[in-house]
Amino acid sequence: MQIFHSIAKLFSMLLFAVAISGCSSTTQVESDLGLKGAPDWVNKGTNILNDKDGRLFHGVGSASPMGDMALQKSVADDRARAEVARILSSYMDVVSSDYLSSAKSGSSAKPGDVSVTEESVSRQIKSLTKVNLAGARIIGNWRDPKSNIIYSIAELDMKQVKSTLAGTRDMNDDLRRYIETSADNIFDRVAKEKK
């Protein structure tokens, strides 16, 4: 009977973790938390930055105590990856918008053709975003000794995004060239706007 109770408890914790991670896309860590003793990345929060380490997408997630430290860390990690997904998606929206503006101003396509292009570009950008998330990795964790909240940081390097792009076969050649030539400039512009 004790084994059954333990299995039921484990199963309910797993269901809770799945429910929490399903909601992770709405979890955001406010920047400038001002937690004393916390690493800088905890207080800065989710960020897009260009520094000596390269062009990086950083996602920060957190999880409150839940009785199982491994489960709590896993939830914080999942939320950090969800933050990378959110910020990468925002970046790719800018890329898509810039590309479509460029294509419209430089093409003699009919208005009906442009809407098909927009749908196609949107689908390709979303696909590229999903594939790139596999390259996001957890680079740090920190537990607040006062609240026992665990914070995690996930990182995705722009080099990984470009590498994934190079391996994508189902992408419009014009879009591919545009991303290859403009991605870094767009990244730098977005990073400056976020400061």
C-alpha cells in the first residue's frame, strides 16, 4: 500500500510539472529584481545582448519551492527555455517584417502575390524558430537562500541560429540570403533598442 501511495504522489508531481511547463510561455522574470547576492543575469532577466561572447539570446526563468528540488530546477530550466523562445520569436518577427518591407519595395509583384509571400515567410520563420530552440542550453542556475526560488538561465547563440538556417532546405532562397546578410545587423539594432 505504501508503494502505491508513493507512486501516486510521484505521478501527481509529474502532472504538476507538466502543467507548470505548459504555462511556462507566460512566465517572465522581471528585470532589475535587485536581489542582493544574486548573479547579474538574475537581476537583468531575459535579454538579447551583443558582447565579447557574441550575439546571444538569454532567457531567465524561475520556480518557487515545490518540495522536490530536482523538479523545481527542471521547471525553472523549462521556463528559461520558454523565455529564449519568446525573445527569439520577437527577433524573428522583426526579421520577417524587415524582409517583407524590403521585398515589397523592391518587387513588382501584384498585391495578391505579396499576401502569399507573407504567409510563406511567416510559416518558414516559425519553423526556423522551433528548430533553433533545440540549440538553447542551460548555462546557469541559482537558488535564492531567503526564498528558495531557483533561477535558471538558458542561452542561444546567433551562430547556432545561422548554422540551423544553413541546414534548412525548405526555405525560400531570397529569404535565406536576406537572413544571411542582414541577421547580425537586425540583431544589433534589436539589442540596442532593448537597452
